[in-house]
Amino acid sequence: MSRITAAGLRQLVLQQSRYVGLTDLLSISWALGIPVVQLTVFPGPRKRMAAMSVRVGERYAILLAKEAVYPAPIAFYLAHELGHVALGHFQDGAVVVDFEEARPTLASDDPEELAADRFALELLTGQPDLKVVPAIAHSTASELARVVLVSAPDLQIEPGTLALCYGYSTRKWATANAAMKLIYLAPRPVGQEVNRVARLQLHLAELPMDGADYVAAVMGA
């Protein structure tokens, strides 16, 4: 896994897609043999958990706990966890847990967290360092939505991700969040889509009954 780079994964996705979005990241993960599941049931102490990467031998899995109705925030968390896997952040244990922030952030003092953030950003945007694009520094949600939708194909950045970059860079999160309502056709439970893909990939009917029941339970099936 250490030979996997953000730039390499991005280039692979862009051969077939306009930009790197959540669906693309799910395809990448499963193609690499990394299951991705949205948890709907998890222990009390984990209630603030946003995502977790798990290593068992030479195999990995990513468990998402963050809930969202738009795909861009979950795409960032998934790309971040892929960064932990690709960068080998498991020397001190078999689990890396990331706790939920109010919004996606690149402000950690932990060098491994910063490295995973940079990996995620490069995978999603092509640049490991966040930069404000002057052309989208507008004050209204409708104008921001219009500009990111127009700019996304040329920049090869998913519109929602571009709006999140704006929110982080300017701290105008209210504007960025309001723009999401105009960027996407309608809010939807993103975790359901994550687990729809997981159910197709896991072949629950082929698992032992106890194992299938447990997996189905944590996925809310």
C-alpha cells in the first residue's frame, strides 16, 4: 500500500471521471481490497468518531461514522482515511481513529493527521495545500454555488469539495453550507449509498449467519 500516492489515484480516477467524488473513492477503495462501511451502531465512547481505519494483518478496512446529507464532507473523510492507509500510519497499533470536528479541518498539530489531510486534499483537488481561488471569493451562497458549478469541470474538482475549500479558506462556513443546497439536487442520507455499495461487495448471503447478522446490524440493514 505504501506505493499508492494521492496523485496516482487521482490520475487513475480522472481517466474516467470529471473529478474525484465520493462514488469514485468508494470504487477505488473496494478495488484496492479496502472495504468501506457506514456505521449506524457503535459503542458510546465512539459517538464523536468521524471515521476509523483498521488494519488486520495486511488487510485494511475503513469505517465511517460521520453522518451527512451531501457527499463532499464524507468524501474528505474517506480520502483522509485512505491517506492513513497509503502512508502506513499503523506502527503503534492496528486502528487509527479520527474524531468528528464541527467541519472538515486541516488544523491538526499531529504530523500524521496533517499528512493524511494533505493526501486527501491532493486526491480530491490535485493540490496538497489548500489555496483560496480568488474567483470564488463571493459573499452569497447562490453566487458561490454558481461559480463552483461553472469552475468544477476546468479545475477537475467536485463542486461540493470546491465549496468546502472555500469555507475552510475564508471561514465563511454558513455561505459554504448554504451553497450545498444549491449545488446538489436534493439532500440524501449519504451513508445509505455507502452501505448500498458495501452490501453489493460483501455478499452477505455468503457469510456465516452470525457474521452476516452482525455486519447487517452495524450497517443498519
